[in-house]
Amino acid sequence: MKLAVPRYTAFFKTLLLAFTLLTTVVAKAQIELPEDKVQWKISVEQKGCEAYIVARVTMVPNWHIYAANLPKGAFSIPTKIEITKTKDFQVVGKVLEPKPHFEHDDEADEDIYSHSGTVVLKQKINILTDKDFKVNGVFSFQTCDDSHCLPPHEAPFTVTVKGCKDAAQVPVTNDIDSADQASADETDAKESPKQPNMKAIDKPGKMVKNDMKNKTLWGVFFLAFISGFAALIMPCVFPMIPMTVSFFTKRSKTRAEGIRNAFLYGGSIIVIHVLLGLIVVATGAGHILNELSTNVYFNIFFFAMLFLFGLSFLGAFEIQLPSKWVNKADEKADKGGIVGIFFMALVLSLASFSCTGPILGGLLGGLSAYGGGTALMVGMFAFGLALALPFMLFAIFPSWLNSMPSSGGWLNVVKVFLGFLEIAFAFKFLSTADTTMQWHLLEREVFIAIWVAVFGTLTLYLFGKLRLPHDSPVDRLSVGRTMIATLTFAFTMYLIPGLWGAPLKLVNAFLPPDFYAEAPKGFGGGGNASASDTMHAEPGMHEGPQGLLAFNDYDKAVAYAKKVNKPIFIDFTGWGCVNCRKMEQSVWGEPGVIEHLRNDFVIVSLYVDERTELPKSEQKTIKVNGRDFNVRTIGNKWTAKQIEEYKTSSQPYYVLQTPDGKDIPVGSADYQNHSDPVVFSGWLKKGLKEYKSMK
């Protein structure tokens, strides 16, 4: 995920990224699926000892796939038919395809080669056996429309090919003559409807680059791996490394047996965490967490949980699982063998829960909401791997144990440091509940004041000015502790101007919106709204992000747009949407964007997590992906509108419309593809130009 934040210290950046994933539930749920847009039908055409694996690919209107044979240097993801080779046949040449549609995207400065409608692809094979056989393979593609692309998709296939009596006489060749390509073109011309003229794709190259580089499971793996290491250096876990490794090496008859047992132990730790993730996925808890990401009770529960865990880390009390669970697992561990080793790993997981619980709980909640079941499983695997890795490495290289720092007061310092962070980020969940319910108890200035107090106290602690219950006396500060204390002091000083309206771009995504404040323009009377904006505010308007005047009701926005004859800028957003805050802070206020939003559009922000109940006459039930969706609140109403009209429920999501409520045909904008102010400004300009041509 691309984060629009300024350049700052690498350590602090990593820390913020890790805890963003651990403690922030991202309100995003993708409904569109590649297989719903593109249908594949695989068959075989055979004549003698030659055969073609034929793929008839049908795309829904306005969607396309990229060509199979792209020129060198093209960044698009090619459509592929990959066949598993066997001794029964030989794959000949490349995939045959009709001439693709060509388009040069001026904005991305890239050549686009694509297919739409229905297209026939062929892969030639030579049959080398007289017996019937099966051909197994995988087809893969990425599909896009004019506004966005879906993630790459692949699926396996199997077809049966008849044997050839003359197989022994088939020559081995890799050439395809021109007749083969002509045949493919002719077949497609007969079977495929005329392909529609496609518009230029909005920054496809950049979109693919962002998706492939930033939205992959590797990012999830990396952040979860960091979280595992954070748990590893907890006082409940770290001292167990030398004890456990020594136990394996001493009880094993040979070094090889000791290494094997340590690997079994590490593997068991991984399996335990993967099983935990599997339980969340199998029970549907991940989907529930995703749906509840802006639920007031869910967020209050998470606030209370993280706040209590933070107090526990500070030494106020210990959180432990029931001793019966640990004792039962310990009894099983005494039996030895593979089962005993597995239960030893279970004992570690249970006994260390007071330290790993807060990190693991945040990981389960964050990953299930961030990327669904797949991301959750990958994350849990990475977390378990980070915990297990030291046990396996120290078993292979036992001499490394001598170089390990001895456990002591430094471990408690790490625990207290994480405790302060847990408390600070706990208030993000309370803030989400507050803004969702519009209580105005935790407005922007109050939130910043709490963070100033938390990080200021942490600074005093790291400098040795405060001592907590489990701390050892501090005679002198280490260089590392001094540097971290200096960073927290600098961060505290950075936060203070936010009390007077400073934007705080570094952490703005975690804070309540700038307009959700006691003094939206800052105590000094600054801000982005002009006097003329405020004077001409219409009934139903409010001061939104960047001081821009906006509606919260779609019908009122349409009525006003007709009155002033301006297009409508629809902002599907959420009070608890982190990426929405990033866009509002880092894109909306930039030159070339804010002028258009202020002067050329009527803005309507539709909060999908607004909990105000609708009148009984407006409440209803609709079908979403075959499931009942109850429209009971204002947020439900806007969610239903987004799903029914645009087949997506992710935020932020931006659409341009004419004053009479018709979509301007320039596609949508979102965080993934339009977080660059230049790109967003280009999208707005394109919409204005199209709107003028429609008059």
C-alpha cells in the first residue's frame, strides 16, 4: 500500500507501518471478482497428430484482458496459458491470438495491447503417443475497465487428448507457420463479436505497478514477520530461547537429533499459529471483523482490550490464561516424541500469552480486515515463523547462544515501550467510535493532547526520569535507549503545534478529521475555507476536509447542483476510514486539486458508517451477493447506493456526476490509483472536460 507521508527516520517509519497493521482496522471490502468479469472455456481441437488447446474467453461489456504476446518492455500483465509438459506431447511455439486492440495512453506514456468481448486463444501441441492422455495447465490474466483493474487471477484446467497412431513420425519442432496464426484470426473473426472501441485506460501502468508492488501478500508477510520479532523480544519469550535450545541439545543423543527436534519444535510453533488463523477463517470471524470495522461496540471493545494490555505491559497487572490450560499442555509435553514436542510448543504459546497476546490480537483483527482470509493465513504463518526461527537457528549453531544478550532490565524497557504504544493506538479505536456516533467527546485537539501526554511520558521514562513497578535502577543510559528517547521527544514536539491547527501530515490518518474539532480552522483562525465559502453556505452544507463546504445528503447535493449548474463530486467515505483521511490530507488540499473542488464541483460526502437511524418508511432489505443486507441507518443507505450502482464497497471511492445525477463517463477514483495529486487533478480535469461536452 502506498503511504503518502513525508520522508522521515527509517526506524520510526518501520515502527509506524508495523503498528498501523497491528492496530488499525482498514474499512475496505472488495466485492468485484475477476472470475465474474471474465469467463474461460477450455476445449481441444485435434487433427491427426496435431492438436490445439483452445481457450474461448468471454468478457463482460467494458472490461478487457491484456494480450498474450506483449512487446518487450510492456508493463501490462500478459494473458497466459501455461501447460505442464509430459512425455506424451510437445508444446509448440507461443499462444496464438487475434490481433489485439492497440491504444497509447498519453498520461502513462505506455502502449496498451488488449482484447475485449469474446476472444479465442490457442496453444499448439504435437502428440507423441498413441494412447489417450490428459493435458493439465493453468490459465492466468488480469482484467480492467476504464477506471480500475482487479487483481491478477489464475485457475487450473484439464482436458483429454486422443492418442495418434502415427505419433512416432511426428517431427520435433518449435516453429509455428503463418497459417496457424491466420487460422486463429479467422476463427476469432467468425466466433467473436465486434470489439468495442475502448477509451484510454486511466494510468494502467502505474496502477499495475502499485498493485503488484504494494498490494501483494509479501507486504503482509513482511509486516507480520516484524510483529513476530516484536513478540520474540518480550520478557515472556526471550529468556526461553537458550533454555529450550539447551534442553533439545542435551536430551538428544546426537547433534543431528537435536537439530531435528528443534526443527520439529519450530515447525510446531508455526502450525499452532496457522491453525489459529484457520479457525478465524473457518468460523467466519475474519469476515465479521471486516464488517464490524466501524461498529461502535467493536471499536470500544478493541479500545478497552488494547488499553488494558498496555497497562499490563506497564506493570499494573499480569494477564494470563487459565493455569489448567497450561498444565494440561505441559503434561502432554512430558511424553516425548513428536507429540511431546508439539505440546512443548503449545506450552510456549500459552505461557507467553501475556506478552504475545496484545500483538497477536492486533494482528488477527488487522489482517482479517485488511486482506481477508488469505492475508490472515499468510500473516499468521509469518508471525509463527518469526517466533520459531531463533529456536531452529540456535539449534544448528549452538555457539551463537554465547553471543546473546542476557535477559534483564532491557527486556522490561522493551515491554514498557510497547505498552505506551498500545495505549496510544488504543485511542484510535475510541476515536472511530466517537466520530461514527458523533459524540464529539474525542475531538481532534483532545486526541492530540492525549498523544502528547502519552509520548511525552514515554520520553521521560526512556530518559530515566520515571520508574515503573518492574524496572531496575538506571545508572546510565545506553546509546540505543538515548536515541529512541530523542526520537520520541522529537515526535512529541512535532505533535504540539497540532493543538493550534497544524496539519500533522505524518500521522494525520490516525487522527480525527481536521473538521471534527473544537476549532476546525485552528485556534488562530486559520484554515482553508475562504470567507466567501462560509458566506454562501447553503442549508445542509457543512465545513468538510480542507475547509471545503460539502453536503452529507445526496438529494440536497443534487438539488443545489441543479441550482448552480455544477457537476457533483461524490465522496464515498467513512468516519473510521484511514485511507480516506490520507486522501483528504495529502491530495484534496494540494494545488491543482483544491481549486477544482472548491470552485467547480458540488461536494457530497456520504459516510457509509454513519449510525443515525433512518425513518421507518425508508428502511428496507436488499440483496448483496445473494445475502440479505438490511438498510436501517444513513450509513447503510449510502453503502447500499455504492454497492447497487458501482458494485463495490471500498472507501474512499470517488465518482463524478452531472447535476441531474448521471455519471460522467470518466470512471471512478480511489486510494490505490489516485493517491498522487497530479493524477487526481488530471481525473478532475478530464471529468470537467467531459461534462462540458455533454451539455
